[in-house]
Amino acid sequence: MVVNSINFLLFFAVVFIVYYLPVSRNNPKFQNLWVFLTSYFFYGLADWKMIPLLLGSTAVFYLLGWWLKKEMNNNHASTASRITTLGVVIGVGILAYFKYLDFFAEQIASLLNGIGLHITWTTLNIVLPVGVSFFTFKLISYIIEIHREHIEPCRDFISFNAYIAFFPTILSGPIDRPYKFLPQLEKVRAFDYSTAVKACYLILWGLIMKMGIADNLATGVDRLVINVGQYSALDLILGFVLYPIQLYADFAGYSNMAIGVGALLGFNVTPNFNYPFFARNVADFWRRWHISLTTWITDYVFTPLNIAFMNLQKWGVIFAVVINLVVIGFWHGANWTYGFFGLYHGLLFIPLVFSGAFSKKKKLKAGKFGLIPIKDLSMMLFTYILVAIGHTIFRAPDVSTAFNYLGSMFNFSSLTSISDGWGMIIYAVVPLILLIMKEFVEIYHPKFRVMELRYKAVKYIWILFLFTLWFVTQNQDSSKFIYFNF
Amino acid sequence: MERKEIFAVLNAIFEDVLDLEGGVDLTDETSANDIEEWDSLSHIQLVYAIQKKFGIKFSSLEIMKWKNVGDLVNSLEEKLK
């Protein structure tokens, strides 16, 4: 059941009504129980066979959390470390089995075949459980944060389940951290009208981004990596330029909807994006893109590595950064393209670490005439090109197709021809221009945001306009969310 | 070493490593959220400088447990005993 469907609307209406009924309105335990039940119902519709996995792993980590705390209280530091390691191993093990076992085994088999040992590996055809990349990360985070003394174990199994299985975010994130989410489950979530309005606005924009921009761009862009040779350089360049926007609109659109739905239930879900295409270098980009994932991997992979490599100074940082980004890459799936994608970005960090630009975070400020300063704009465009190269590798079915694609953009003889099939992207133009303007205003001139203006009439007209825009531009063949695959 | 003296030394280290032109006045509650220049990279540079200055070494877990400067100073005091 995708978020942008009638079925979901009906489902959510029921969830919402019962959640704010007089009997549940002042009772967080009842609200949590309802979230737990409806989340499992939601997950069951997506993948009922995996309910034992979800419930079972949640129960295991719940118990591990209490066992860990007991050992920590008794000052058994090495036992505590071992329990934490066990938790990490179980979590990563679940992911490794479902996500990487076939890939890993195939690589070993082809390696052995390469040196003459004839091995056949019949692919187990292991089906990836829905949301496994997201809920295992929540579980691993939980056990590590107890060990780092940043949280106490959760007192209530129902609430813990509500956190892990939380239906707005279980399928594709954002990945909420326990120290931000669990405290919210302890309090009553009372209905607040202004929060609800902001949430609906966010959901509306999410729908426009996903169905108006991403799905329309996809009709022209997606086919290009399937058969590169069929397309002209102009086709490929257009796809190259548009894909990062498509991916952003798809994923940020989904994230906005998930955050909005969470907000309607009174939850503050962690953000996933912070205007990524206004990044002035690659390090800045990664602070703005898929934030819940990159901060997770930064906290649990980069930081320990960085500490371990402390004595290697800047080279230590570079090793940690490269490993960090390769992990981020491979998190997306079992394909060399993802590893390459990560490695590519990791290497781009090297000059930034040496120059010190890695950490400088100068605020974005408007220049002449209230516009983006030329220097910033050129850095943003350059960063965009670097990101687009990485995204070409990311979306290609294999590495050779990726390089074939990038190389074929320079077939200057075919720069003047273009294929049919770009027609639908016309629908994406107006929503995209509006999106860019909206983000520009939010960063550089926040006082002029439509929703901040005093005139109610303007706000209503704007919302009506956006609703109409969504209705007119939405692609009817709404494809699956890209990040359901991860 | 007195806690006040430790804070004075830390102020100097923070100002140097983070390039804080206006100086800084650390308290027990100060955390990375309060200082813009203090992120995951500069954090390690700070720890490195602090270890070097005081001639001590923290374990990874200790470093990852700290939530604010107060926690850091507590660990430091333990090590200096």
C-alpha cells in the first residue's frame, strides 16, 4: 500500500480517528498500542510472511537491551561490550543474509571459477523483506546507544514495537533514532490544528514532488540506462542532468509524506533532506542528502573509525571517510555499482579534507539583488555535475553500462537528434520551477514564504493552486517509490 | 588539577582547533550543538589535541559516551588522578 493511494487514505483515516478518540486522546499507552497494531497491519499488507522476522528481531533486541543494561549496572564492561557486539552482529547478520548473501556467494563462486575451481552456486533467490534495511538499523542503533549511555532501555514492549514498526517510516525511512523517538512515545500526542495544517502542506508538496515531478521525469529518464546504445548524446545528457532531480523529487517527496503523516499523529519524525542541490561541495551535499542514513552511518561507522585512526591525522580521516561512503553505497544493495558510487564520492572528499573545506559550514546568504552570489552558484552547479556523475553510476544496472553511458554523452555526432518519449516531462516543468523557487525562498528569504504570510486568503488560494497543480500534473502510471528497493 | 584550570586549558584548545576568533567560554552543558564549528571531524581533532596536551589517552567507548563538555571533563579528571 503506497502512501499516495486511495487505500492508504482510507487506512489512515481509520488510524487517525481511533488515535484521537476521547478514550485514546489522553492515554499514550492506548495510542502506542494502536500505532503498534496498525503498523503491523500495514506491514502485513506489504509482506505478511516477514512479520515473524520483524516481531522476532524486535523482541530479541528488546531483551538484549535489558540484559546489556544489567551488565553495565554491574560494571561488567567487557560483557557489556560483548552483548553490544552480539546485537550488532545479529542486526548486520539479518541484513547480510537477506541482502548480500547471494551477491557475496556469486562473487566467491566466480572468483573460484576464475582460478579453475568449478563451483556452481544456485542462487537462493532470497527475497528481500520489505523495510529490512530500515528497521534493522533502528534496532542496531538502539543497542549501541544504550551501551554509549545515551538512552535507557525501553520500559514498554508495546512502545518499542511501535517505534520499530512505525508505519509511516518502516518502508523507506527516515530512520528515526531511539533518543529522539522513544521519549515521544511516553507522552500524549494531542491533536494540534496548526501542526496538522503544516503536515498536510508537507504531504501536498510530497505528492507534487513524487507524482508531478519524479514520475513524469521517469518516463523519459529511466529507459536510458536500459539500452544506452539506442539513444543519442542529447538524450543521454538530458537524462544525466534530470536524474538527480528525479531521484530527489521521488525520495524527498516520499520522505515529506512520511514526515507529514507522522506529524498528523503528533510525532516529530527526523528529516531526510536539507536542500541538497544548494550544497557548495560534496561534503556539504552529504550533510543535506538522505540525512537520516548518513548520520546513522557517520555515528556508527565513521566515528569509531575516525577515533581508531586518530594518529594518522588527515589520512586517518580520509580512510574513515572513504570506508564510510563505500558502506553508504553498499547499503543501497548488492551491486558493484553501489560500491563504486560510494568509492567515487569518498575519493572526492580527499581534496576537501586537505583544504579544510570538509568541515567549513558557511551559512548561505543572498548576494546582489537578493539572489544567489555568483561564486556560490558556480560551486553549486559544479557540485551538481559531480553528483550527477555519481548518480549515473548509482542507477546503472552494472558498472560497464555506467561508463558506457558517461562516455556516450560525448558522441558529438549525435548531439542534434533526440528520441521520442520525452513528451511527459513537460508536465514536470511547472512543479519543478515552483519547487526551486520555494526552496530558494525558504533558504534566502524565509519571511516571504507563502505559509508565513499574514494574509489568510493568499494561503488558501496558494493551497488550492497547489492542489490543482498536483491534480493536473500527476502521472497516472505512478511507479513504485525508488527507495522501496533498498 | 582544579576543574576551573581544566576548563581554562580546554577553552584555549577549542579556540585554537576550531579557529574561534571570538574566544569561547565552555561550561559543563556545552555540547556540539552549541558551537557551529564543532562537528564529527573537528571533534576528533579536539580529542587528539586534548590527549596530547594532558598526556593521557581515552578509550573509544569513553569518547563516544560524552554528551557534553562536562562528561569530557569528568573523564579527564578521572585520568589525571
